[in-house]
Amino acid sequence: MLSGERPAECDYCWNTEDTSDRFSDRVFKSGESWSWPFKEEIFSSDWRDDYNPKYVEVSFSNVCNFKCSYCGPAFSTKWMEEVKEYGGYETSNHIFNDLSTLEYEKKMPISINDNNPYIDAFWKWWPELYEDLHTFRITGGEPLLDKNTWIILDYIIEHPNPNKELKFAINSNLSVSDKLIDKLIEKINKIEDENRVKEFIIFTSVDTWGKQAEYIRYGLNFNKFWDNVNKILDKCPRIIITIMSTYNAMSVPNYNKLISEIYTLKDYYGSSDRYWNSAVFLDTSYLRYPQHQSVRILTDDFSQKVLNQTKLMFYYSTPSFDNREIGYSDIEVQKVKRIYDWMKSPKDDIESKNNRIGFSRFIQEHDRRRGLNFAEFFPEMIDFYESCKKIK
Ligand code: SF4
């Protein structure tokens, strides 16, 4: 970029900027509140200056013990094993999670066992970067299965002059061994007790309740996951957990249960001792890709459920529900509401038909490979699934 070139791996933003008048993520991110104090400094600096970013997210590897239905080999070694053995999934008009696409786009992940020059470069940069950082977030794969995550935690714990303004976050499926969860709790408490960061957030994910969540996120043991959420909130008095939901077609039947149970956590663990009053946040985003699993494939009768879930969020919202400000915030509520709006917005008939065909093909192959039976997990969706199978 310094020599006026566009690195190909930044194409996500280039595509947005070139093909529409919408803002790309790099513009959105720069407009977030954390960047405001640095705006003048950035504007007045020369474009050739070495300017350390204030907000950095890093994924050290694609090592993951899950293979969630909407994820893929770029982010999960379990997915990589599966597609190497069976290939991608034929849907209606393309092959989902096809390795040749990753190769063509030069997005094949570097194996954790191979030398990774990006990680070498990161560690060279890290001591200088750390001092200037406002927000640092480790994503994955599953970061708790990567040694670099633990090195970062120890670095913060052992630093003689820690960056106390740092907002630190780790993504985790919270479904690793008890030993690793206990080790994480120990490190969080050291960091919290010594005020070594400004804020510590665990971002975790689940897309609905119980067995249906296990079906969507293959590898998940829901009860164990929920126990781990409780364990961390119980043993770490300041930590915040944000539950990220990738709301998809299979979230619809029982998302209301997740909304209610997260409110129970908010009520039980909410405290002004924490970095935020509310111990838990629900961050609902909608699945756009793969399209065959998005809520837009569903028939209109499912939209009433989503509307009811929005109403439930309002019911548990703050400040009307109580005065402790631990209920759902307006942002949390609106993120569910926009799913309903998106679901009801006009659709292209041909696209809907293709995506429904894609859904039924994906589910049949998914069940065959993983020894599952969709009908047993989703009795509420059997009619819809059977109708998708019959589309020619
Ligand atoms: S836990 Fe995350 S990285 Fe792993 S398969 Fe699921 S979505 Fe992908």
C-alpha cells in the first residue's frame, strides 16, 4: 500500500469500494468511537509515516475443534479434514467449501506445523505495537488451542509496565478441555486483579438453544458450553462475555429460549464491579453466506417467530424492565429486529428457489457425512425441509 499498490488479501474492502457507493469495513472501523481521539494525529501525519494501528484483530491459525455448518476450511482444521476426504458440498449452483476455490483465491491457510512468516513478523512488531494499542482481539480458529494466545496472555501478565488502556478480547467457542478453561480463568484473574487492562471481553458463539445449537455448530456440547459460560462468570468477577449469534434459518425455532436464558445470566451476574454493568451481551448478526442457510430461504410463516423474538427482546430491555441497566440494550434489540426486516424485504424468486434446493442438498449430504438426522433435531422445520427436497 505504501507504494500505491493494493494487496490482494485486502480485496474484501476493495470490492466494496469498487462495486458500489457503500463504505467498506475499513472506513466503518475508522469511524468507530475508539478512533476519535487519534483522528487529528492521523490526519496530520504524512502517508509515509509508520503509524501503529490502535485496533488490531489477529488470527494466528485455523486450528479448531468444531466444524460449524456455515464455516469452512479457511477457519477450521476440522472442516479442512472433512473436505480433503469428501470434497465440498454440491448445492444448487456451486460447490460449498470447495478447496480449489480457496487455492484459486490464494486463501489456503498456513498449517500450524509449517513456518508462518506472518506470525514471525507479528512477534517482531508486537512489543512496539502493544504500547500503542487501544483494542486487541484474538480470533481463530479456536484461539485457546493456539500457543500464541497463551504467549500474549503471559506477556500482559508479566509486563513491568502494562498498557492499562488496552481493551483486550479473545474469541473462543468455550468448548475446550476443563484444563484449558481453568488455565484461562487463572490468567483472566491475574490480569483483572492487577488492573493490567482497561477491559477484558470473551467473545463466544451460539446460534440458538440446546440440541439445535449442537446441530448448527458441529462439535458443540451445549450443556458443557453453558456450564463454562457460568463458570467463567462465576469465577471472574469483572469479565464480560459477549455471545455472538450468527442467526440463520435453523436459529428461528428456538432463539426465544436463548434470549430468555441470556437475560437470566444478565440478571444473575450483572454487577457494577464488572467492566460493564451487564455481564453478558447478545450480539446477533445475520448469516449472509452461505445463502442456502440464511433466514431468507424460509417461507413467510417463520417470520412471525422472529417478530415475537424481537418483542421478547423489548420486554427484557433496559431501562424499562428494571433500574440496574442489565437488560438488553437498544443495540442488542435492534440487531434482532433488523433480521425480521431483512427476512420480509423483497426476494428474487429464482434465487429463493435455488437457495432452498441448496439447503436441502446441503442438509442431506451433511447428515450422511456426520451421521445425523435433521428431522430429529428440527421437528418444527420438517414440512419446510420436505418441500425444499421436492423442488425441481
Ligand atoms: S468455532 Fe468458529 S472457527 Fe471453529 S468451525 Fe465454528 S465458526 Fe468456524
